[in-house]
Amino acid sequence: MNTVTALLLGVVLLAGNGLFVAAEFAVVSGKRHRLEEAAAGGGRLTRAAGRAALRNGRELSLMLAGAQLGITLCSLGLAMVTEPAIEHLLQPVFGLVGLPESMRLGVAYVIALAIITFLHMVAGEMAPKSWALTHPERAAMRLALPFRAFTWIARPVLATLNGFSNGLLRAFGIRPRDELATTRTPPQLAMLVGESGRMGLLDRDEHDLLTRALRVQSQSVERLVVPIDSATAVPAGAADDLVRDVAAVSGHLRLLVNGGSPQDVLGVLHVRDTLLHPGSAPERLMSPAPRLESSTTIPEAVARLQEAHAHLGLVTDTGGRVVGLVSLTDLVGELLNTRTAPAAHA
């Protein structure tokens, strides 16, 4: 192989080394929810890259083995091909400057090794690593398809190597994992918040807000319930004047529409709709109210109401009977520590 070809091959190997380094850090650092957003939207190529990046994250052990194999091959290639080529270029130069022939080989070897090591560390390791850590999702998506193609080709070798490494870990009582843990439990988050507050990374208000939000993660909506008998309601078929009078007296814009009893809730009526559609019966203007069991947690209740685009939820007992009412305002106020006493309103 001539010197020019060897140097060009060295450039390719250096770029390949950087690709594998960046892919390794990107697959570990990329946030799953951002990759899921990319896989669900954008152009065809963007969606394909997002899906490939997500698959890479789900096969973490195999992909890291692929990155290590690629880095090793590129590094060996640089040492075997490019370093001798640089050494061959330097020896005639040393002859021109009068360096004794007995020293040329050794000096050329040391300088060639230093050049290759410098380029390998800076261009092949540190620069791609910094890029992948700075823009992990972008790096994961841009490198996902070529990286996955390499691991598909080398899969038999990678599976064998991965099997040996996993077996070695199990021999020491360590259970290998194929996917990164991307979530934290409330106790883990509480510990992080407490430690951040102790170290002064959070001010007092932020610390108290996060602590309260974590504390209510497992609390049910039961203590926020307004008894159904106390909820502001109008009967089915109520005239517009009655609806407006009840709203004016109670100060509430959203009213329950009842059938024959307080527990027989047909839906929720917003007073605004009686102004926009005068003369219409409440049951034609009302919207349904989601039903929540009394054991439903506060965060789950917030999610259910938001999903249903509802401000009010009907709370039921274990037998399915409506026993009370809970509002999105009270639920969010509990999470944000801004809630006052529950109000019998919508």
C-alpha cells in the first residue's frame, strides 16, 4: 500500500473512530421522550432516525458492544496502517537535516506515534464525545442508521462477545441490563431534592414546592372531595334564569346538572353556554364529567381530567355510587401548594 493511500485510509479510520465514540455517548445520553417525539413527527427520514435511535436504546448492551468493537478496529487500523505511513514520510526529512541513519527510525517512530495519538485523542475521541454530550438527541438520530447498520452486519460477533461478557458479570453476581433506567421513583427524587436543597442548589420556595409535589404523588383524592350534597347544582330542564341565579348566588360558573337526586349527576353545565345558546335545555349544553374512584391518586386524577378536557370529576365509592366532587383547580393547587379549602363548586 502506497503512502498516499495509507494516509487517506487513516483519515477514514479516524472519522470512523469518532463516529463510534459519538454513537456510544449518544445512545447513553439521549433522552427517550425527545426521541419519541422525533419518531412521531417530522419528515420520513426524521421519523426513521428517531425509531432507529429508540431501538438502539432498547438494545443498549449490544449497541455498546458494537461501539467498542468499532473503536477497537479503527484504533488498530490507525496503528497498523497510518503510523507506518507517517514514519515512512519522516525518515527522508531527517536525512536532509543530517540526522544519523541509526537514529532516524527511532525518532520517526516516536514522532509518528505522537501525531497519531494526538489526532486519535482529539479528533477521534474528545471532539465527538463533546458533541454527543452537548447534543445527545441530535447525535443519536444522525448516527442511528449507520450505527445500526454496522451492528447488524457484526451482530454474530457482537452476540458472541456480549455473551462472554455477560457470563463474566453473572459469575460475579452482577445482573446485566439491556436498557437504561430512564425514570426515578418518588423516594429517589425526594432524596435528590433534599440533597439539592441542603447544598444550596435550590432556593427555599423551590425546595418546598418540589417536596410537596413529591409527597402527594401517592395521596388519594379522597381528602379533596366536596360532598355531593354540598355541590352547586341545577335540575335537568332548568330555565336559563334559574341557572344564572344559582351561578350568581354561588359565585360558580360550572354547575352540576342533576336528575332525580344529588347522586344522579347527568353532566356539567357552564353558565357561559346558556348565554351563547339561550332557551336550550341544560342537558343539551352540558358536558360529561369523568368518574374517579376515591382511591385515585392526585397526579392520576389530574391526568384523567386533562385527558378528558374536564374541570370537574365525580368521585365514586367502591360500589360505583357518586359520593363527591373534585375540581382540577383543587388538584393542581394541592400539587403546587396553593390550594385553600375545597369549594363546593365547579
